[in-house]
Amino acid sequence: MKTFDITRTQYKVSDFLSWQKAGTLTLSPSFQRRSVWKKGAKSYLVDTVVRGLPIPIIFLRERRTDLKTFEPMREVVDGQQRIRTLISYISPNLLKDYNENRDLFTILSSHNKELAGLTFEKLSEDLKSRILDYKFSVHVLPPDVDDQEVLQIFSRINSTGTKLNYQELRNAEYFGEFKTLMYNLALKNLNRWREWKIFTEDNISRMLEVELASELLIFMLKGLLAKKQKFINQTYKKYDETFQEKNELEKRFDIVMEVIDENLGNNLQFSAYKNKTLFFGLFGIVYEMLYGKKTILEKKQPQKIPNDKWTILMAESDKFDKKKVPRNVVEAITRRTTDLSSRKILLEHLRKIING
């Protein structure tokens, strides 16, 4: 049985730049896939480095020392896009195959408004040093590990994980305006998701609160109720680069959540509305009472919701718990019906009781 002597260490970004400049680093070994990151993913990485947040481990493999230069050789076996992104941002002339259309990028405003559009040369000395001194966690494989064994190592790493759900896949694919807003909204309301018992810690770790925030925003934007993963994906894609309605929608989302918190607060965790389907209905009816049913997003002040409307909603919560609502409503929230039909039935029911 062969064992592997893997060195666990740290290297600075400046180390990789020095190796690339000296010609002692191989970014793309023959066995590694050559996927190209989108500009959003590159921007997200640089912003992560600027903020000093951790990124996944880089894997290197030692190679034989160059007999002409006497320099130790290394190759990147996992992390080529991370390293290439930073090199192309800091010193693109070090990439022999640099292509401006493919490799040129700056940080997006959705990731960091202060640094948006700035090249590395235009950053302050402090920020430049912060990027260059950022330390990667690195695992170094010895030179006697061959290509087949490298692939076996990564096969083991990937086989021990849980299959990604739809939202986790979106998280890995999109890095632009819509995705950033969804994660910001979900994060701002993290304590509420927990206190209201809408999501468990496991749900939150799997990003299900981000998915619900996405569905709620799509309802606000388009008036659509369906939870179709294909449509959610299309929305992330459509608004990845530009999202003009972002500020107004964020403002409205914040207000709806604040109004719910102010009027139901801790009572929500003991109500039927902690059920995700019912919470969608609650959010939807509160949004309509504040802003109306139209999806036109002109700036407007929210309407004040009379106290008796909250009394009606809480009384209906008891009816939901005791199943004293119409049969089709009970079926909509308990049976495995489509999300479109269940949400439509629920929202129509809430509209009816609110409007008398």
C-alpha cells in the first residue's frame, strides 16, 4: 500500500508571481482541464483576497530541479484559475498566452464599490501589499506522485462530498449582480431565518434561505409564484451583468421583512407561517398590502398596514394549524402539489381573508 508524503504549508501571492516570472511554475499541466472563469468569478476572487477571506486549498506538485538554472520546479495541479486570475490582474505580462478579451478584468461594483473598475496599478500601496502578501493554504505533492495518482487523489476528494443542490450549483456558476444581491439579502436576514424557525442550521448551510430569497424577489419583480429551478437559473443569468431594478427591489425587500418583524416578531416562530410555503404566502400578501399587486417598480412609499390586518393574519395562522381552512388550501400546503398551484391557492386565500 502506497502512502503519500504531502507537505501542508502556506505561500504568498507574491511567491507565485516570482515563480511565474522565473519560469519555475507550470500553471496548466497536461492532465488538468482548462476551464475559463467568467469575469464575475475573477472579480469575486480578487475581492475575497482583498478582504482577507479564505479560499480553497491550492495543490502543487514538486518537479525535478531545472539543471540549467538550478531552480526548483513546481506545477499547479489544482487552483490554476485562481493563480492565473491573480497574475492576470496584478502583472498580465507574466502570462505568455495572455489574451485581453479573455483575461482582462477589474473588480465589479456588486462585489466592492470602492474598488470597482480599478486596475492593480491604481490601487493604494496598502491594498497592493495586502494582495501580494495574501497567503494561500497549499498542499504540496512530492515529485514521485504521477498523473494517475494525482487524479486518484482528487477522485477521493470529490467522492466524499454531498451532491450539490440547485442553489449551491448556482452559487458556483454566477457571481454577478443578481447573485450578489440574493446573498446579501439572505445574510442580512440570517438572524430572522433562525429566530422565526423557517430554516434549520443545516438548511442554511445548504443555502436554502438564499433560494427562498431568490423566489421572493422574483415574485416582487415578475409577480411569478412558481419554484421552477430552470426559471430561477434563467433569472440569475439574465441579471448577472446588469440589474437596474436592484436598488428598489432591495429597499422593498428590506421593508417587507422589517414590517413582518415589527408586527409578528417572536410570535412568528410559534405560528404556521414558519412553514416555508406559508411564509412565502405571508411575504406575498404583506408585499401587496404595502406596494399593490402591480410589478411596475417605480419609486413609491409603502402603504401603512392597519393593525386589524395583522390580527386577521394571526387568527388565520391558528386555522392553518387546525386545518380549519378550505380543503383546497389544506391540500396546497400539505400535499405534494406543484409549487405554482400551492402558492397560487394560498395567496388567493390570503387575499380573500384580508379583503374581507
